[in-house]
Amino acid sequence: MITISVKAGHVHKQRDDAIVLPLMDGRKLTDSGKALQQATGKAIPSFLRKQDLTGSFGKSRTLYNVAGIFTQRVMLLGTGDTKKLTLHKLRVLAAKAARKLDASGAREVSLFLPELSVRGASVADKVQAVAEGVWLGLYRFDKYQHHSGEAIHRLQSVAIMIASRRDLDDSRTALARARAIAAGTNFARDLANEPGNICTPEYLGDQAAALSHPQLNVTVMDKQAIEQAGLNALLAVNQGSAKEPRFIVLDYKGGSKADAPVALVGKGLTFDAGGISLKPGPQMEEMKFDMCGAAAVLGVFKAVTALSLPVNLLGVIPSTENLLGASAYKPGDIITGYKKDISIEVQNTDAEGRIILSDALSYAAAQQPAEIIDFATLTGACVIALGAHASGLMGSGEKLKQALKISGEFTYDRVWELPMHEEYQEQIKSDIADIRNIGGREAGTITAACFLSRFVGDIPWAHLDIAGTAWNMKGTDISAKGATGAGVRLLLDYLIRKQH
């Protein structure tokens, strides 16, 4: 990660490779822009006329070697209508500026974006958003690409400039928070972007075990330990794979001993071919992303431990591949997992995520947490319903779901609630077992959640279906192609808000 700092200083005294100034709709400048215009005479007004800049959102132009200042480049970055400016748009602006300057070869940059007014946002909020935008926007997963020719220029340091020294302490606290959040999100993206031959269940367990904090204990169960624990649903899905499964438990005790933990459960299918119910061939390579739920949980733990948040947190990750083989589980099989009083009829082996989550949710519920939140790339139906812009939200904890909605809007890691009326439970009834693992074509996202609901008891529970948001092969405003780290920023904001 590049170095980011917070400073209070005058624009015309900066000696960086570049400074970034907001240009508001109608060619209006902020205070720093006006100060720079005064220091440089007619350079900026003349440039604005020649380039026909109006301040449209995200559009930018760069001036070089402006007389009267020490900086080599001055980027004017359009903000659009400032009445519609949000913290997320500030993230996007920071990401766009960072990417463009990185490509241009600039190494040291000052951003004056916190001068912009965002309704309801403090200076610290704006600093956090800008820092997240830079760190998330510059993310690359290129470890397997062998570059040749000239060395790639990389941005080395960014100074986020604020107007008053009075805000420095709060802003530096916000910057530390942004650093941990971005590191956790990018860690989740790294895990998910790894190919399936590298990121196996064993690899995922090793990555979890490598997380270090005095209050964190990590247990990684191998196949023998999984068998002894009675996690038979996970074992059933694993039958077709030559790779052993792992069951990962993370226990972070940062809060009071008397407080029950928040339990996070993440689906960890490191590759999903569908099993006997084989998936279509096109885009099957993207099924390495079927462990994005597990990646989100690990990303949250990485950030929580970096911040030493005063919260008790339990993480549970069931991990396996779902492949074809002589021993693969089959349509028609009946499974009884960790929760012994519920039998499952398998009608589709490609609905395996809910099967392994049944063991994980049952295990988590047995630890008596205060609440359970699970992350899973669970259903294609959720992609059809919500696309790539919001994760599906279902569950039984009304206060929990409402709090997640608030955090989703604040972080722009958004969620949208779907109903779980009792009538939907009828669709997963089985003629030969207690429940079946699919509920038919209609309401597929909801019936999958109904299946999961059987394993959480009366504990407040929220299910996040991130099938549409966990990866994007076109890229987004603050994400390169591939994994997005969906759920990490959402949950971290939720956990931070719980402390206040």
C-alpha cells in the first residue's frame, strides 16, 4: 500500500509532483483553487477557457509547469453538482485522480478534495473516504504477469490536505481506520482473485492461521478433525474432490468477557464446478470466486485486529471444492450434518453452498453468539434480482438488518432486503427427508435463505447473498476487474458503529 498522510498547508507552497484541485460545476473553484489562481495570475482562467472544462463529474485536465508555484502538475478534477456530492462520490473522485496520476508517473501528490462540502460529513469522514478511494482505486492483482520493458511508474505517497490544523487529530484517526479497512478489503480481493489451483481449502486455512493478534485464536480443522466434529454436510460436498476440506474457526476477544460475540460465517467454495449437476462451461473459471464469503470474513478479521476493535468476534468458514469424481455426492442423496435433527435431501449438487453453510451456521449457533451474519455467493437468482449494485439481505434479526442497511448506505457497500414470508418455507419441504436443498425456480434467493434459517435457531441472524456484488469482470469506479471485497467495508462500519 502506498503511503498516505494528512496535512494542513497552503496550495501554492506544495512541492509535489502534482496537486489535485476540485473544479465544481460551472467552473467554480474551492478556496485553494482560488488561492492558486491568485498566485499564478491568468494561467488557470486561460486554461479553463481553452480546455472547455465545466466541472463535470470525474472529468479532469492537467496543467504542467505553471509559473509561480513549485508543483510540476496541477490536476483540475470535476466534481459535478456539489449539492449531490456524497462520501462515495468523494471515494470515486479520489480513485480516478490516483489512477490517472499513477499512470502519468507522478510519485508524490497532494489532494485538496476534503475542501468539498458533503452534507452531514465531518472533515474526518471526508479524509477517510478520500483515503479509501486512493487505496482501493490503485489495487491491482498482477502477481502472475511478467512485465517487460520500462518499469511501471507507481504512486509512492499522497498527502490529503485539510484546511485547519484543528481537524488533524480526528483526521489522522480516520486515516488509520481507512488504512485498516482498505487493507482488509484488498486482502479479501487478493484471496478471491487467486486461481483455484493456488487458493485451495488448505491455502485458505493457512491464510487464516497467519493472521496474528494477542486476542485472536485461530483453529483450522483438517479432514480428520472435521469427521470427529461431525461436520458431515461439509464432508458430503467434499467427496468429489481430491483436495481435503478445511473448517476454520477464528475467535477474537477484544471486548468484555461478559459479551457474547458477533458470529461471522463465510462460504468457502474454493472452486465450484457444480458436482454431478455440472455447471455450463462458459465463464466457469469465475467459480474460483465462490469463496468470496470466506474472503470477506477473513478481510473483516484482518481489519478488526489491525484496529484492535473492542468487540468479541467469532468467525466460521467451511471450505471445500465441489467437483465431479467417483465418490462425489449425488442428486437423491440424504445428508445429516452437524445439526442431527435435520435431514437434507440433495436434489441439486450445485446448491452446495447452503449445504456446507448448514454445518457452519449450526456450529456458530452452538457457541451462543449475540447474532450471526453470513456472507455467501449463494444464488444466481440474486444476480438476476439485484444485479451487481446491491447484496441481497434476509434474516430474522430486525435491528440487525436495519443497522446493516444504514452501514450499507454509508459505505456504498449496499444491501437490499428481500422478504422471508412463512409461505416460502413450503418450497423446501421434502417427501423423503426434512428439507430439500432447492425450492424450485421461483424465489430462488429467498428459498435458499429459508434453508439456512433452519440452522440458526432463535439467534438474531442476517444473511447476505453477495453473488452479484462479490466480483465484477468489467471493473467498477473503485475496483479493478475481479473480486470487489464486497461485505468487508459494510461489516467494519457496522462493528465500529456498535461501539458508539
